[in-house]
Amino acid sequence: MDWPRLSLFDRYLFKALLHPFWMGILGFTTMLSGTAILFNLVGDITRHGIPYSTGCLLFIMRLPGVMTYSFPMATVLAVLLALGRLAGDNEMVALRAGGVGLLRVAAPVLVFGLVVSLCTLVFNEWVVPKATYKERELFLTITNQKRPAVRQNVNITEYDGEGRPKRILNALEARGSLLLNVTIIEYETGLLSQVTQADSAEFHPDLGWQFMHGVTHRFDPQDRYRMLVIEFEKQKLNFELDPIDLTGREKGSTEMNAVELWKFIQFKNRLGENTRQLQMEFHHKFSIPFACLIFALLGCPMAMRHHRTSNAFGVGLALLIIMVYYVAIALSMGIGLTGALPTLVAAWLPNLLIGGVGIYLLKRAAH
């Protein structure tokens, strides 16, 4: 079979996949938005007296977060309906009689699943965090819940890799990137090494934290009675602290892209906090988009083995696969949070299991 005929077949199959795919996105987004958005939004509108025009804007801003889960659902629905129609119209039999194997039929479907996975990943990284952040900012503004720009008595403790205190920062007042009456206590291997006090400290993006008008007491680790006192007008101290961590509203994990979330996890690790939940959410930013490819892999053999597949059967089978997948996500997340498995393995475990079943069924159908 020559290449032009194969290319025509690929275009035909892609076209057959696109229509149920878009219908699936519309249907599943509508279904999910009714339960995940509208119920809470109506309560917020009633409780806070939000105008309906603003409520509609909040609804639109919350949609991208729901659509992330619609893409995998729409993918499995498209594969089951498109290939099910080919099997039901005996086109699959004709293709096999013409020398086209099942693996050749599955190839463009898997390419379709991979493309949808990559598009979902980009959508989840660029659209969802920005929309979720703007929606949250708007909601807090209209309900007068925004945090003040000035905080009093700020305390932050960083820990080393063994859980020992590494640095304790205290500021009587924080105004954006400016700290007033600052004290920093630093430790080395759990032992007090130096104490720095300054009238103020200010963050500069290029220079870092600059401390003004202060004094540093440096202790001798071999003799705790010996101390070096250093007065300074200006001094730079190297430590990682974003001013927004002091005064700004702390973003939720859904408001961050993967890079921001990973930096936030590292910051929380330095504070000695448990970050397994955040780590699971970080890995899900990649595993859930690639569920589109996994669903395409599983849907191929399941659709092609039924020669008379109705749309109702395809929709029912798609819903069953989706339900099993998200139950597996919930179970694997529980396992990951307990520490029984590394968070990376726990987050990708449903994909690996369903992908393994898909490969087995595809090989079995091909033979």
C-alpha cells in the first residue's frame, strides 16, 4: 500500500475522531461545570450579594480548571465512538482484508492522543493558572477579603535537610519588599552561628536582600564564649525569600504553573513542612494531561473488538473507563500521601496500570 493512500486514511480517521472529541469536550465540560462550579458559585453569589454579571465572569474564569479534566474524557469518548463506528460499518473488516493491520489503524489514534496530551499540558500550564489566579483575585476583591499590604510580627523558620533549624527570621513589620526591625538567627549543623539585627531590610531583584544599619554577632563554634561583633551600614545576606511570601496572598497550587509550584514546594521544604500533597499535585500536572494518550491506547482495542457498537454503548463504556481512572487516581493519591510509595510513582500509577492493560489488549487484538 503506497504512502498517499495511507495519508488519506490518516486524514479520514482524524476527521472521524474530531467530531466526537469536540462534542465530548462540550458535554463533559457542561456536566462537570454544573457540579464543580455552579453549585458553589450560586452559594457565593447569594451569600456575598455578587452581581450576576460578575458571577458570569467568575464562572468563565473557573471553566479552564474544569476543562483540564474534560480533555481526557473527550479523548476516550472520541476513540470509542470513531473506531466503534468503523467496526459497526464493517470498515474495519474491509481494512483488514486490504492488508491494513490493527496496529496501523491504531497508529493515527495514538498520534491523536499524544497531540491532545501535549495541548492539554500547554493549556494546563499557561491558561488554567492565570485564569484561576485572576478569578481568585476578583473574588477576594469583591468580597473584601484581600490581605493587607502590611503585616505585623512576621516569623519564618527554615530547616536543613535533617530537620534542624537553619535560619529564623523575625520582622516587627513587613511592607511589601521592605522589612523593619529585622532579626535573623542562623545555625550551622543545629548550633547557633550568628545573629544579625538591622533597622531595615529591602529586597532588590538584582541584588537580593540588603540590610541597613545593623550589627552581626558571630559565634565561635569551638568556644561559645568567644564572639565577633561586626557593625555595618549596608550588608547583603544570601537567603531565598520572595517578598510575596511575606505580604502577598499565598497562591493555591491550581494558581501556579509547574515551575512556580516546584519552587513553592522547595520553599515549604526549607520551612520543614510536609509537602507530599503539593508534590502529588505537581506530578498530576503532567500525569493527568497524558491520560489522553493512555485513554487512546486503551480505547483502540476495546472499540475494535466490537463489530456492532452503538453510540450508547460507546458512551457507557467511556464513562466506565473514566470512573475507574479517577477512582484509581484517588486511591493512588491516598497511597502517595501516606508515604507508602514515592509521590512520583503514586501520581503516575493509574496511567501505568491502564496503559499496561491497553498495550496487552492491543497486542492481543493484533494477533
